[in-house]
Amino acid sequence: MKKLLLAAAAFSALTSAAVQAPAQNAASQAEKLRDAALKDDVAWDIMEGLTTEIGPRLAGTEAEARARDWAVRKLKSLGFANVHIETYDMPVWVRGEERAEIVSPFPQKLAVTALGNSGATPVEGIAAEVVGFDSLADLEAAADARVRGKIVFVTHSMTRTQDGSQYGYYGAVRRTGPSVASRKGAAAIVIRSIGTDKRRNPHTGVQMWAQGVTPIPAGALSIPDAEQLQRMLKRGKPVTMRLALTPRNIGMRQSGNVIAEVPGTDRNAGIVLIGGHLDSWDLGTGAFDNAAGVAITAAAAKRIMDAGRPRRTIRVVWFGAEEVGGNGSKAYRAAHGNESIVFVSESDFGADRVWRIEPGMAAANAPIVDRVAALLAPLGISRTTLPASAGADLGDWVRAGVAAIDLQQDGTRYFDLHHTPDDTLDKVDPEQLRQNVAAWTAMLSVVANAREPIERRPAAAAAQ
Amino acid sequence: MKKLLLAAAAFSALTSAAVQAPAQNAASQAEKLRDAALKDDVAWDIMEGLTTEIGPRLAGTEAEARARDWAVRKLKSLGFANVHIETYDMPVWVRGEERAEIVSPFPQKLAVTALGNSGATPVEGIAAEVVGFDSLADLEAAADARVRGKIVFVTHSMTRTQDGSQYGYYGAVRRTGPSVASRKGAAAIVIRSIGTDKRRNPHTGVQMWAQGVTPIPAGALSIPDAEQLQRMLKRGKPVTMRLALTPRNIGMRQSGNVIAEVPGTDRNAGIVLIGGHLDSWDLGTGAFDNAAGVAITAAAAKRIMDAGRPRRTIRVVWFGAEEVGGNGSKAYRAAHGNESIVFVSESDFGADRVWRIEPGMAAANAPIVDRVAALLAPLGISRTTLPASAGADLGDWVRAGVAAIDLQQDGTRYFDLHHTPDDTLDKVDPEQLRQNVAAWTAMLSVVANAREPIERRPAAAAAQ
């Protein structure tokens, strides 16, 4: 039956019946691949290996280089084609000593960590009065005289959400707070960690000094410590803190992206580009952020590969240096921006289950999204009207009009772990990880094998 | 009615009716006090103040001395009588630097903390091969040659329980593991933290070197790090660790107990002795362990005091140096062992709700336990046949035959926090704290006012 219909299709213009039957076969194939992926062990194996054998892998350090070598060995052993490293150079900042203590009126240590690109104190630290603000807006509104020479403390009210959407707004305390404080003449700044846990493990994260701003020491207190400091400040007596942060800029170092491919049968159908990032912050072993993403995307791509050559080449990129500014994704786009990349999708939001589809395809490709949505519904995944934006590594492609689908993960506990020492393998739920692989496998099966062309999106829609 | 009956009782041998009516009045009074305590803010106020204004308060340090001064001010301001400090001297051990890292084959840092009385490494640490054991029994059974010159790692299988009963068994890894390792010639020992969480905050805790054993560096890895080390060891290649722990014994220092009283009306009825411990480990602010206990017992005693003088004096002791060996309780018993203490009860298991009564009274006093049980039942507290044992500070009194009732707290999350940096105020649920105060208030109301004599228990029952 199948052969007859295929033969018929080859000899005639595609009739409706002929289109439908291969589509049904493709759907049935995708369903089988999806269900088999619910027993996946490849993603766990990648995560376990990378977090155990490498551990933390800060961009531009020898640990990230070890991670690249590990990645090449792993991806080759999994059978991928064209496995290689593409390097680039970048300035590297590394953590030093980190200590904070209240000197008076209530002497005790606080748990602190430096934010990316933080300036340094002398080894013995600096001591200054703390001036507290309830929000970034309050700091921005403050007279310079209130801030000058002091250690600025900024808290915020980020709460737990499933979509992680509060990170954008409250994350500004980390991203721009240090520059605002420096402009006003602060001696240093410590923020309430951008997170949702109540553990004494501060959240690091990158911040970039605004043009012309002098770097000052910039740290994050753990959330319990930030609350402790607030209780002290509320008592109305001057609070003096000693802060020691001794990070260093160690100059230009090599970083790189690791690339692997599942070769397609049709060179003219364009490339499907997927991935996550290989680098991690230095405090944890980067399990959620983002061993999960590289593991999920590679495991799904391998499942497509093992089922026979797809129509489109699937290219898996494990990006370097996402955490510290996206140097890897910039280098990749600079080198490959002119290639026929027709679809992108990124996994960079932990290891918990996918719960919704955010579509980002041209109107002509609505049937592709429909087919993906139908295949993912049995996994507890529904569709939203929020447009796909990919993540930090592939967002530029989406903004440029390349088609995309985001498989949004449950972020309820993501910001408990994000950029902390607690981002470790033990947090991963193998069943939720497998659901990710199943969702990705089904999506890749549809997208890589779609018979219709994958269109670019109009610039306006892409800019949504 | 009440006055009439009391007058009748004064003129006659106590008739059954006359006993019953005051008992009913007492029960009604205890019920009112219990229900009012469900709105208590005193316990929270004590906890908030002690953990914020003092923070960590390691026995024998200046922080514990500040805590004693704070306690005296607080207890006086609450209206207690006879508030004073009783000091004693003790040897003091203090934490130094703490670093652990895997040198090969998978270089990365591990989160470690020193156990109490740990020996020290040189500042730069020691590097040695790790030899792993799945239990204390496995270490004990190992040939000395397997252990000599190595860093011993011992894991265990402690799990979460409501009654916290696994601490006794699995805690032996901490309490005796270091001495066993030293006897076999180990260079150092690191254990899987004695805890139930999955956070990268190791659990400290005291261990005493067995007679004649040479102190060696002894630390605890956080549970995620212990699991990481297990994964490395499972790969079968030699694992080399560098361990730096630089604690010091700083000689004899002063510690002390803080005492406060609610004076009773009947000096011959004996004293009700209750309390918790004021000292804490140095990593957290000792909220669960044990600001909660001193807060709950004092808040309940204050409620009895404010309702009018009880029959028996209630003595509240906030013990020093519980964590490091019970120096405070030993000093207290040595000084006060001959006084007429007729009942003891201790709160030292966190701030979560009381869920059961463990009775420890003579058969003749069964009606007292019955009255307490009836009053506590509406708070979700039921009776068990497990005998009372008090805790580390008042257990000796129970073993000597003094009557006791334990109000056992829910320990489900206790060993997530115990002896870690995460034992901080934010973990406390004010509603559960209030339920503790209500239970304690009701119990104290019954016990301090009981008209019948409180008997000693036979030695055999007490030794149960």
C-alpha cells in the first residue's frame, strides 16, 4: 500500500490523497520516535558525564576547553557527522576570594558572590556604611550624596513563575544596578540574588559596565542574607559592612563552539539549527544551565539520525561563552550567517518538562506547527500565541526572520538553582528530562522531514 | 460558684466533686491560655532578634557571650524573675579555611566543612588518593592497608523521617567515623553530610576523638558533592583530592547558661525545669537549632506568668555549648542537681509543629499526662507509648528518674537544615511556631499547677 502510493506520487502531480498518505506515514513515524524517546537514556548519559567529568566550565578557562574536548569525543561516539570545534578569542574574567560581613551593629558573616565583570576590592576588603534600596528605581531616583562612598544594597520582589518571565524585569537589578551605583559614586554594590529560593547560595550572573562607567566591586548576597540585611537596616542604626571581592580580568583567552551534524538527504531544503550552551557558571556544575540543553538537543537529533537520514541536515551546536555575553553565538553567526539556515530552536531553560509551544513560523508553514502541536499534545504540551524568540544563542536568527519553534520548559524551580552552586545533577528529574527528549524528537522529525519549504517570517512578525 | 467550692474544699477533706471542679476550672484556664497562644508573637520576636542581632553563636566565642547579654536583656524585658548568667570554662575549637577539590581525574572544587574538633591540614592542604566506603561498617571492616595514607570517604543512606530517628544510626558516621579512620592510619576523612537535603551546604557537627586517637582532618561534603565523588569513584580510576581544613583549638574560654524564672506560690511543690540551647553552630544563624527552642519555652513560660503565679516555679534555662558537647548542661546539673526539680522538658528539634506527646511520668501521675493529652489533641497532637527522653541538655535528669513529657516536633525537614548555613530565620513558619507555643503553654499550665505531687519515676522505667 505504502509503496503503491509512493510510486503514484512519483508519476503525477501530488494529489491530495498522495500528500495525505505520506503525511500520515510521517506522523506515525514521528509518533513512534516520540514514544521511544520517553525511554531515552542518552540525554541523562550526556548530562551525567559532562557534569561529573568536567563539572563547572567557565567560558574561556581551561575547564571550558576540557569540556569541548569531552564534547567532541562524546558526539563522535554517538555517531554524529562533521564533529568539530570552532574557536574564537575573548576577554576572560575569573572569580577570586569572596567575603562579606557585618562589622556593626550586629557582627556576622554574610554569603556573597561576585557578579560577572565585578571590580575588585583590596584583599582585606573595604568597609563602608550600607545604604539600602527597595528597587532599582529607588536607587536610580536617589541623590548621589546618599550613595557616595557607601556600599549600595538593592533588593527586589522577584517571585516564582512557571514561565520565568520575572527574570527580565527583576534581572535589571543585576544587569544595570552596578552601573547606576558606580555613576552615583558608590564604593560597591551588593544586590539581593536574582532568584526564588531561600538558600544561602548566592546567584552570580553577568553584568556589563555601561559606557564610561568605572567598575566597582559588585556582588550578590544569598536571599536569606539579603533578608537578614534588610532586617538590620530596618532597625534604623547605621550598618557597616566589610566586603572583599578579588576577581581578576586575565586577558584574552580561547573559547569555542562544538558542532555536530545529522546529514540530510536534500541539500536544497536548508539546515535545521538547534542547540544549547556548553559553558556554565563556575559555582555549580551547570546541570540545568545548560548541560540539559546540550543533552536534550543532541539526544533528540541522534534519535532522528538513528531512524534514517532526514530530509534536512540537522546541525547541533553546543555554544561556548553564553553566560558571559554570548561570544560563542556571535562568533557562530558571524561565520555562518549566510548559510541556508531555515529553522532554529534552542534549549536553555533547565531540565524540567516542556509545557508549551511558542510558534514562530510563517503563515504558509502553519501546517508544520499544527503537526508539531498534534504530536506534542499527548506529552502534556499545549500551544500558546506567544511568538518564538529562541534564547540567548539563537535569538538573533529569530529576530532576523528565520523560522523557529520554542519548546518552553517549566521554570517553576529554575530560578532556585540558576547560577548558584546548587545547579548540580541531583536536581534533574530523569522522567522530565525524557519528556524533553520526546518533545524535541517529535518536533525535529516533523521539521527536518517536512515536504513543504520552510519559509522565512516577515521582518515585522519576527520583530514581535 | 467557684469561690463557694474553693471554700468548701478548704474546710473539708477533698471530696471528689471538689477536686473535679477546680480541675475543670484549671482545664478551662489552660484551654484559654492555649488558644490565646495561637496568636503568640513573643516566640517570633525572640527568634527574630536573636538570629538577626547576634546571628551565629558558637560556644565559647565572643558571639556566644554577646548572645548571653542579649538574652539577659530580653528575658528581663519580658518580666522574668531571677534572670542571670552562670558561667563555666571550656576548651574551644574554631573553624578555619575550608577547601576541597578533586585534582584528578576530574578537576573541580567540592563544598566541604570541618567537623567539630577536626584536626588541621597545612594551609596549602594535603593531596591524597580517596578510598570510598558505603557505610561505617564497611570502613570498620576494611584492612588498614587499604586506608593508610589515604583520604577516607564514607557515605550513608540516611533518609527523611518525621521523627528524625535515623539521626541516631547514621549519625555514627560523623561521631565515630573520624576515630575509626585515624586508627587505621588515614590521612584525613570526609563524610557525606549527615542530612536529608540536596543543597551544596555541608552539615557540620561535633565528633569526639576516641581515647588515644590522633586527630586527623575530618570534614563533611555537601550531599550533592558526596554523590559527585561517588560517581567519580564508580568510574574505577584513582581519584585524588586536595583537602585544606585549618581549624584551631584556642584553649579555655568562658561559656555560660542563662536562667530566668516564673516564681511559683508553693515552694514545696518542686521546680519545673524547661529550656533549649542558646549556642549554635557557626555556619547558620541557628534558627531551628535552637533559637526556636529558647523562644518557644520562654514564650510559653511568659504566658503562664502573665496569667498569674503558678503553683510551681517554672525555671527556663537557655543552655550554652550544647552543640559542642553539652558543657552547659553538665555545668548546670553539677550546680543544681540537688535542687527539687520535679519535672523537665526540652525543646530542641526545630520550629515545626508538635505532632506527638511522649510521656515520661510515674504511674501515679497518669492523670497529669491525660490532662495534657486532652488539651493538646485539638492542636493535632496525639500520644505515643514512646517514653520521654528530653534532649541533650535535660536527658540526664530524665535518666535519673525526674518526670518529663516530650512534645515531639515534626522533623521532616529538620535534617535539611541542621548544622548548615541554611539554618536561618526565613525557614521558620510562624504558624507552626505558634502551635508550639500553644502546646507548651497548655502543658506548663497543667504541670505547673497540678495539685497532686509530681512523682519520680522508678529507675527501671526511667532507663527505658
